[in-house]
Amino acid sequence: MSAFNAYVYGTAGWLSLKALTLIVVPKVIITLLSPEVRNATGTSLLVLCIANANESTDLEEYFARFLGYAFLLIAVIVIYFSGAIPPSSTLAGSLPEEASNPKSPYGDRILTITTIFHSLCAIYYYIRYVNTKQIGFFLGMTGSIIMSVVGYWYMMFGKDKGHLSKRTGADKRTSGFPFTNAEAAKRKAGKAY
């Protein structure tokens, strides 16, 4: 599995996890974010969630489920348009050669958009966590930071196949920052100017 496919499936998994939570148990999420639970001290969070689970309005529940369905839709769109799933053999046989190539022309665009999305979500979760000190925002921030870091890493380092030597198989690229080229430094140290 390539790094790009791992990122795409990770993004879809993270969005699906958030979506299923919002769709299946919206009252628990609404209760966790309610002011009564935030201002309570010395009481178990689980007891407060169960006690206040019936206080959510139909509108709050509707918006929570609607957001969950939107997250699921985004997850499906990311997988579909990134080319992470190659076309089936029956479909690939009827397509021209260039259309059956699993590399999607939208892959880089999907990567950029989802990485920016994860970054913006992480910033929002951080601001909410600093203001409310709720663990839900901290967990959301952590997941979004992980996904955005993986996305930025792939945009910087994952696209190149590298410049491999035909004779040794070693990577010919050299860099100065943040990694040093120790082999070049050894060769230069042996030569006197």
C-alpha cells in the first residue's frame, strides 16, 4: 500500500469515525458539549451524560445526524476521486488504457484539500479546547493534527520516487537541511584543497 493510499484511507476512516458517532449516538455528543456537563464538578461524566441525555432538542439531534451524513459523504468522495480503489476488472476491460490507470488526476487535489481541511479542523478544535477544556475537543484536535501532519509529509516527501542509482540502488539526492549528507562529507574530508 502506498503512502498516498494510506493517507486516503486514514482520512476516510477518521471522517467515518466522527460520522458514525454523530449518527448513532447524537444525544451523547450533544450532552457532552452541553453547559451543564461542562460546569459540573465532582460528578462522573458518564452519570451526567445518562441523566441529561433526554434534554437535547430535536433540532440539535437533526444537525448532529446531518453533520454525520455529510462526513460520510466526504469520506466516500475522498476515496472515490482519489483513485485509491482501482476499477473492477470488468469495468477496466471496457475502458481505454489511460482511463483504467488507477492513478487519479484528482489525487493531488484531494490530498491538498483534505490536508487543509484537517488543519483547519485542528485549529478550531484547539481554540475550543483552550476555551472549554473538554476532552472531546482535545481528541478531535489530536486526530486532525495527525492527519494534517501525514498529509503535509506526503505533499513534501511522498510524491517523488527518488533518484535511485542503477548500480547500487542508493538514493542519489543530497540535502543539507534537516538531514546531512554524511557520505559526501566523508569524501570531502579526504580531499585537501
